[in-house]
Amino acid sequence: MRLYSHRDRPVHLGPYPLEHLRRIAEPVSVPNGSTAQQPSDNRLASSASALPAICEYLELFKGLLDGPVAPQVAPVPSDRSARAHNLKASAYFLDASLAGVCRITPKDGTDLPRHHTHALVFLVEFGREPWAGDPGESWIAGTNATRTDMRAAEIASVLAGYVRWMGFAARGHVHGASAISLEELAVRAGLARVEQERLVAPFVRRGFRIGAVTCDYEMAEDLPLAVDCALEPDDPSVVLGRNGTRPSWWSNDHDKRPLHLGYYPMERIQRVSEPTTLVLRERIKRVPKRGDFFYRAAAGDLGAKTKEEMSRFPMKHPYALGMAPLIRSMVPLQGTREPVLEEKNAEEVPEAQFNADSIKALGYYLGADFVGICEAEPWMYYSHDAVNGSPIAAYHKYAVCMLIDQGFETMEGASGDDWISASQSMRAYMRGAEIAGVIAAHCRALGYSARTHTNADSEIIHNPVIVMSGLGEVSRIGDTLINPFIGPRSKSVVLTTNLPMTVDQPIDFNLQSFCESCRKCARECPCNAISFGPKILFNGYEVWKADVEKCAKYRITQQKGSACGRCMKTCPWNREDTITARELIWRSIEHPELARAIALDDDLQGNGSRNPVKKWWFDLEVVDGIAQRPRVGTNERDLNLGREDKLAGLQKLAIFPPELQPVGGTTLDQVVPVDREAGQALYGKARADLAALSSASEDSTCFQGWEGDVHACEASFYPEGAKGHGP
């Protein structure tokens, strides 16, 4: 954790205090004849390592470093500093460790297009490896350089695509796929220097790899590092991170913690045998993918306008479009339902707990923020495919769920439904597909069937997996779950496999009491789709059920931004990770009676308002392949204090349980109009059903001690509308 908030630190400055290092105005280059190279692994990969799986994704991303340029230049600022700040922030949003800009010179090589004038250069720090003998060591050791090259290739591909969508020529470069000396660029951009024929960089201690984007996009250049400046100044402000930077002990603190436990102390959160909301397995009906409201929109169930906008709404910004080729290209690597040849028997398997911890270690090493495991029970699967209508049978025993943080800093600068919203979703979905894809491929190499379930193609509903694997609880937001450390600010990815593992239990951090008192997400929802009232019983489980038709229509058709994540933006659990914020987390968990006061204080602090310091993106809309100024404008929302009662009085919600969804076997070429009137009638009935169930349960041993929140005898959870699809 940081001691000090980064609220006042512009995103383009990055997580490390590069601005405190002394620079020189004279040109600096790698000395002639120097053998300085990028850091690499100090161990060889074992025969059991995940290296082949990582290499597969590295090679995929290398093939996406170049591409066509948009036919017209976007209306971006002519100011070279503004351009540099934007592209650096774009790199930091993708988790680059350091970023800088330099000019390209004629001596930089004949393979580079002559009209390229500048390079955005970035370093990616090595991932933290397991301790000797710890779970995952044999899978991870000797893979760090390749793992980090994979991440650098991902970032370079996205940024080059982003620049090309703005109408400028651009190409990405990484080790093994570069037309220019990356080491030379890193020195010239002030990110590294040569010491005793070693390339060293400030602040990053574990080693690093270099990526770059060369382009004809004019930007302000950075100065090289002074030869004699300290790479980690002993200035107290730098050591302590007073400007919101990572303090000097950042890496050391991480290294004290076993990798498979992850960064966040989830082991301190109470585990329970059943979820914290009522679930009735015998009432659950499996639903087809065709019932998901993004599929319904694509088929025309929600009307012509929604169908028209469905194909473009998450990709209306050039930054999101830079991610699209990677997201699409990873789909064929997700795996199948079929078992691998000669799949191992259970009795041949090593200890299940070690397997589970190894999977978690690999997930965290590759960049997941949370990893949990549960059984992949049949009711978690969709019943039918949406494209061909074929039945889907449950086919794997275990599900590994991972959450990817959408980024607090960027969320701070946004309204939640402006032009960066979909890019936040796409970044998390892209990263999740990458991480889960590598793990699933490694499971198959070990001899176990495995398939990933991403936003682009999922056969399992993510929310039940999130709950049962202990990564979140049901919230007032409805189909968005909340994690105690990053709130609702995440996207999920799931991989299912037959690799035997010990499963996790659901968590209880008193969120039900908190959401009962707090109605901030409902107040701030731009389409009044989140319930102000009590929970209902929906398809066998108790939930604050959002109106998914209203939500989907707004996200798809709103014209002043791309998609929507306003509920995530304004939730009081969406917190910066500082010591002060962690203390508030524990207070929220340990004192549920303070929930209302904490929510009110969140409003008084202005949390959920836009922080202009964190606005780093350009407001652009791609129309007919050309990035232009938004045609209608940009959503500029802050807080809507004092509107709860008015909005609650106007609210008319509908639900769409299985009987109001397309039946199994329905395909995308068949239109099934939404019956909103029936959905509104069923919403009132669902409230009555839950009230009747709770009153009838007073004498039941299933519900002994029930006081407002019902706990089920049998654990299951089945939300309508998969979070595994769309942003």
C-alpha cells in the first residue's frame, strides 16, 4: 500500500517518481561496441514450465504489431506535450512500469519506415516469482523474460493500433520483433542507462523488458538520464512516496508475501459455507446464451436502434479499437469442451491443495488481481449456444475465476459513462483472456482438459463462479458483484478444467448490511435501472435485481460516451489502495452498523465526482472508420445528491426470468421481442415470493437465525445476464 494518495498526480507521470531524476540535455546513446542487453532470467525453464503456453501468446501478439492506418487524422491537440502525456498515460493504463518519448534519428536503421519521427518507449517490470519450493515454482521459473515480452507485445500492439486509429502511421516493437534497437531507445528516452555493460533502469528492481511504438505522431521528447544520478534518490519525499508514487519499500513488501496469496489479504475475509444471499438450487432453471441481453440486442429483440448500435458501442473510441484485434485473435486459443488425449486419472494427480495454490500463483504472476476456485456445477453453465442453438452440457469439474481491476486512477477521472468507459472494460477483458488463456493452455499441456470463458466467448455464467469461488458478494447493483478491496471495479474471466484442485468458500464481509443502507448506485444510475427497494427472488436466488433491459439499452445506445460503468464509479467500495483506505475497508466490514454513515461520508467527501487531474484520454468517437469529435458531446456527470426519493418514486422495474427469455435452441437470426409489460408484472410478484418464503421459513432449520438476509441450506447462485459477455 501507499502512505499517500495519488489524487493530485497526473496519470502520465506514472507510478514511479521519474521526474525526480536528473537529466542532461546532450544526446546519449548506448556506447559503440557495448553488449548491454535487456535483463533476462537467471534460471532455465523446467520441462513442466508454462513457457510454451506463454510463447504461444507472445507470438500471437507479435503478429499484431502493425496494421492499416485510418484514412483521416483525428482532431487531436497539436501541442506536442499533450500528445506525449496522452500516449504515456495510455501505456501506464496498460500497466507499463516506466514510459518516455524520444526522437528517431537517421542512424536508427533502414528497416524502419522513413517517415517515423518519434518513439514511445516503455519498460515492463518482471513478475514476482514464487519462493523456492513454493507452489507454482516449477511452472514459473525461467519464464520471466518471455512472460514480460508477452506483456510488452500486448501493450505495443494496443498502443500502435490506437495511434493508427487516430490517423498516424505506427508500428510496435518488442524483443525478437523489432526494426530498431530497443536498448538504444530506452537510453535516449531517459528510461535506462548502461552501467558496466549492463542496461539498468530506475526503481524497477526485478528486471524488465522493453517495448516501443515508432510513429509519425509528433510528441515532446524526454531527456536522457544523467550518467551520475542516483537511480533511487534518497530524498524523503521519494522514499515515502509523498506525491502518491510507490514508496521505496514497494517491491520488498510484495516479496515478503507468498505469491499464491496474491497482493490483497483475502485470507483475512471471513469464509462461510454458503453465500450471504438466499439460493434455492431446486428452483434454478438453466438459461440459453441467447437470453443474455447483449445477444438479445444483437438479434433485434430490443429494437432496430439497439441492434444497429450493438456492433459498435464498445469500440467507439480509438483506444478500445486498438485492443480489438487482440481480443478477437485470442478466441481460437480458448480451447474446447473435449478431453485431451490420455487425460490423467484422479489417482495419478498430485495433492489438490498444491495444484490450487500453483494455479493461483501462475494467475498472480501473469497479472490477475484476484484468483478463486470452485466446482463448476451444472447450473453454472448456459443451456444452449446462441449462434447455432445447440445444447451445452456441463463438461468440466472445476472453475478458476480471476478478477481484473479496471483501474482506480482512470475511474477517478471519468464520469463512468464517458468516452473511456468501454476502454476500461476492454482492457480488463483483454488482459483476462490473455492470463486465463495461458493457464488453460498450460493445464492442457499437463494432461487435463481446459477451456477459457471470456467476454468474447463464454459457455459459463460468471457471477455464480465469482460468488462460489469467494471473490465477491451480491450487491445492490444487481448483476455486478462487489469485492472487499476493489469494490465493483473489475471484470471477470473464468477457465474450467478437470485438473483436481481444492476449492475456496464464499466470503462474508457484511456487504448485505451495507448495501441495504446505501442506495448511492441506484441514485447515480443514469437510466434508473438499479433498485431502490428490497431484494427479490429471481430464478431461485435472492438479489437486488437490476432492470437489465434498461441497463443494456442505455449502455448500447447512449451517444455521449461509450458504454457505462457509472455504478462502479460511484460505489463507496470503489476506493484507492492507501493505508487510510484499507482502514476504512476494515471499518466497513467490522462495523456494519456504520454503513449508512460511511455512505453519507462518501458523498460529503465528493467520492464519485470526476477528478480532472486524472483525465488523460482524448474525447473521440470513431464513425465510419474515422476518429472525430463526439457528434453529441460528452457526459460530464458528478454526484446527484438529494434525488433518492424522487427517483425511487419514478422507478418502474422489470425482470426477465427464464419464462420471458428466448427458449433453448433460438438463434440470432430469430427475433424474440422483449415483453416489458410482463416483466414489470413479474417484478412485483418476485417481491411477494421472497416475503412469503421468509415468513414461511421461520420454523425451518434451513433459516434459523434469519434476520433480513436469508441463508440457504444448499449453495447455488444463478444470475440472469452473464458478466462474461460485453463490457
